[in-house]
Amino acid sequence: MLSILVPPGDPAITGPSEIMLNDNVTLTCSSNGGDPFPTLTWLRGDVRLTTTQNTVNGITTSTINFIASREDHLEVFECQVDNKVLQNALVRSFYLELLIPPDPPVIKGPTFLISGQSGTWICTSINGYHAPSISLEIDDKHFDDITVVSKYDASSKAYIVTGSINWTPTTDNDGQTILCEVRHQALTAPQIVGLTIAVNDSDTLQAVIPLSSPELTWGEIVAIVLGIIFFLLLLSVCGLLQGCCACCCGSGAGIYKEKREAKLLYQIAIIERERKDYEITKYTIVGPEKQQNIDHDNVNDKRTSISTTSTILSFPSLPRPYHIPGRQYTYEEEERRRQLWKKNKRSGHGSDVQMEEKIVLQERIVSKSMSSES
């Protein structure tokens, strides 16, 4: 028997004309005839999809189903038909365009103005496909001189649309709201955002809180948070440094204070040692006004034991010095006796009694000289 090979017919793809984001999509590829019956293969871009096919009344069909997502937006779905008769498979493509509603619009511009001062207001709509339409109005009056710029962003596969106006308000517009209205095929109602303005007739602006304000971006929020964290860390570091400085300074001050006290005690010990070395006994000191009443002739060479009213200031190892009973000394005389004691101590090598005798002898000479002069 003679068999005749027949190529399949050209493939055809059927699907919805408008596809919304998150819609359930069904695409069907079909090919008529062919002997033998053809094999239908689906590809999404370069990725082969697993499908099943069916032939009824000489028509072979294959169907795919999926939920439309942003990853499917603007993708090419391809159906290939081949029964090994043709040198190359027959191909039909389906270009998937989704209707994606834009994000809520944002309006920016001055909120405080002086009457006669111009300003620029910009309304921005992003992530919409196809491009949405934008209009601006105030107090139910549309701005006819609005400038609309539409730009396709390949990274997001969506449009960025801006509408801007340059306008000079007056005091009649004080407290009014500039409205931005965005319309799109995927929206059942327009998106509207407003910005209230305050217009004064002088350069003294009143504090008016607008109904809406520009939203902070994620970058600005992160910068603010990092700034706060850095400020807290700086305060902590400064506190630690201050504590260390206080500790170091306190320790240094304590060491310095101890050294200073030790030095003073050492100096006091030297002075006390000198006092004890050269001050034989504690004498009664009288003021200069009583000096004339002192009897200089009561000095004699009798040596008696120390009076019970005197206080010994010398070291225990030294012999007990002698005291002239009834003798009173002025401040100048006491100082002179101490200097004589010091001088005799350096020059001679005798005992304390011998030095005392020398001092008494010197005092006699001085007393006689003073008596002769008087």
C-alpha cells in the first residue's frame, strides 16, 4: 500500500484579549489536519512547558492554564507544531500583556506661599501598565496647562507618569486643595490625592498644617534610624571616656595628695627635730611692753633641777638641761638663745651642760653691757 504524508495546518492560539494582574489565564493552541497527527509543544520564552494534547475530528489542540503574575507580564508564549513531514516546525506566538493598576499617586509642591508667588506642583504615578492618565485641578477647576510626561521603565516593566503645573495663586486660593486624579483601565475608580496650600498677602507666613505631606522614602527612614543609632553610640562612648578620665584624674589626684601630705609630714618632722635639738626648755614669753619690767640681774650660775612648770622638748637620749629659776624671756631673747644654742652645737663638741653654761655666760655679758648703758 502507498501512504501519503500530509503536513499539519498552521497553528492558532486563542486567549483573552485583556488580561488583568492575578487573572486565571487559559491559552489554547490548535492545528488542523496532518498525517500523521502533529505534536504540539508549548514554550514560555526558552522554557518548555509540560502539557497534554487531544485530537478530535482531525483537529489537534493543547491548552495551558496559569495565574497571571508580574513575572508573566510581557512574556512570549510559543506553540510549535510538527509531524516530521516539514523540515521545520510551524510556530505561533502569543504576546502576554497585563493590565496592571498603578500605585497610589504622590503629589509634591509648596504648601506656604505669598500672593503673587508662583510655584510648581508635580503628581507622580508609577508601576502602571499601560500608562495611566493624569489631571490636576483646584476648587473643581481643571488646569489646562498641565505638562504630562510618560516614561517606560524596563526594570519594572511599567510606566512612570508625571503631571506638573506652574501656577501663581492668590489669597482667594488660601486653604484650597490641589487635587491630582489618576485614571487607568485596571481601576474601577480614579485615584485621587490632594495637597492643601496656604496663601498670605505678606511675607509673614502663618503656621498651617497641610492635610497631606510628602511620604518618606525607605532610604530616608533608614538614614534617620542609622543617625539615631550613631548618636546613641556616640553618647555611650563619651560616657565611658568621661568615666575613665574621672577615674584616672581621681587616682592621680589621690596619689598627688598622698605625696603632698607625706612631704608635709616629713618637713614637720624635720622642724620638730630641730625644735627638740635646740630648744632646751619651754620658757615663759612676755610681750615687748613688759620687757622693761624684766630684771636682768636675776641671772646667777646656780644650777638646779628643772622646774615643775617647764616642759622638756629634747630627745630622751639627751641629758636633762638646766633651767634658770624665775627667769623670764622676751620673744627676742628666746630667739637669741635658740640661735646661740645652734651656734654652740655646731662649733663645740661639749655636752649639753657645757653649752648651757656658755649661753648663761654670754647672757651675763649682754646683761652687764645693757646695765652700764642704762
